[in-house]
Amino acid sequence: MLELAVAAALGVVAALVAWPVAHRTGPTGSRRNRVAFFATFVALFTAGNVTVMPHARAWRQEREVEGLLADEPLFAAVLADDPGLRERLRSALLRAYREGQAGEAVQIGQRLLSPRLWQYVPRASDAAAVRVGRALVASLEDLQERDPDQCYRFLFPGVAGPSRGGDADEDDRLLSALREAVATARDGSAEPLDRKAAARQVDAVFQHLREDHGTDVDVLTKPQAPGVDRSRVCAATIALYSKLVALPPAAAGQALRHVLGPRSPRTPPPAAPPAETVR
């Protein structure tokens, strides 16, 4: 809409300037007059588009990004908690707009913030944590099937480097679940988290895994050790979270809130999803 208004204004200005120029070349309506008017109008309109339109487009894009930062609930929530992320997020969204990806800007912003979103899970509702857990298992299974190394990178990007990502639909489902976790962490609907009871529940699940899979699951005690079997780490992690999400809803929510996101160093889980922060 802004570009259309600017183009119309440029057309009016070009016509107003071209008219007296053409009038000097011959009587109104003569061939020479029409050619001069058309040539002058096109030259002025083209020059105006080249010089003015990029500034108008950039101004519109910046205004739309500012509106997105203020009106998109997830962005507003995260930036309220960590204003230092604003410039990085703004730059990513603006780049998306300039590259013709305005329709994907929200998803691009969510992916940028995704490592930060895990910190909200312990404060989320039990139901939201269970949805995150289920989406996480689906994403890990997809990555493990595609490439176990990418699965490991997803879990431990600080050690192995960032993952290239998996199926877009699985990624979007995980982001949607994390989005809900952020909302429930901030709206006061979360139940109290009993970390001691949750830790006991996680320990019991881990022992059941050991009974089912033997010492294979011991890789979860030192999943970032040099030379660790990355495929085995991912398989054991998937097995662990699959059992956690299969618990009764309340117990599952408490256990997942305990193991996902930031945690006390006194109660480390056997394994955890990505927890590195955006810098």
C-alpha cells in the first residue's frame, strides 16, 4: 500500500514536471509535444522509483518488523524477559522481510529463539510440558532415523555443533509446543514443581530402562564424553523421554519439567535437550 501511494505521488510529480517541458517543444497535442512529454515522464518516474522507492520500502519493512516485535506474543514475552535479544531478533526478521520471506518471519524468529525457549519449561504447566516432551520425542526419532549425528548435535550443540534440523513439520510442532510452554510459564497457570518427587520419578524410570536395555543406557551418565557412541546416546535419550511422556499426565509433567531446561547442578538428569542460550 505504501509503495502504491509513493508510486502515485511520483507519477503526479513526473507529470507536473513533464508538462511544461513538453509544452516548450511544440503545440499541445502535436507529435513532438507527446514524445517529449512521454520521454520526460518516463525518465523522471524511473529516476524517482530508483531513488525514492527503496527508502519507502525499507521504511515500511522496518515499521512492520517493529509491529511484529510488539504484537507477536512469543516475541513480546521473551523480549520482556531478555531485552538484550531484541536487536538480534529484529535483524533476523528484517532480513527475512528484505529477502521476500515476510510470510515466514514468525517461524524464522521462533527458530532463532528456540534455544532460549527451553528455560520456560520448568515454569510451564504440566500439560504444556507433556506436549513439549511428546514433540521432542518425535523430533529426536526423526533426526535419529535421518542421521544419528544430527540427533546428537540437536541434543548437544555446544559439544558437537548445531544440527541442520530435521523434518520441517516436526520442527514446527516442537516450536508450537515450546510456544505454549512460554505462555503457561507466564500466565500463572502452572502447578507447583516438586523437584524432589520429580527426581525420584526420573530415577525410577532410568532404573526401568536399565532393566530393559542393560548397560546401554549408561551412556546417559556421561553423554558428552569424548568418543561417546552418539547413536547410542540418542537412542537411549529417546527411550528415556518416551517412558517419561508415557507416565500418568501429572507425573509426566512434573518429571519433564524437572529434566527439561535449566536445572540445579545438584539434580542433573541423565540427559537433557538443548539448553544453550542465544548470545
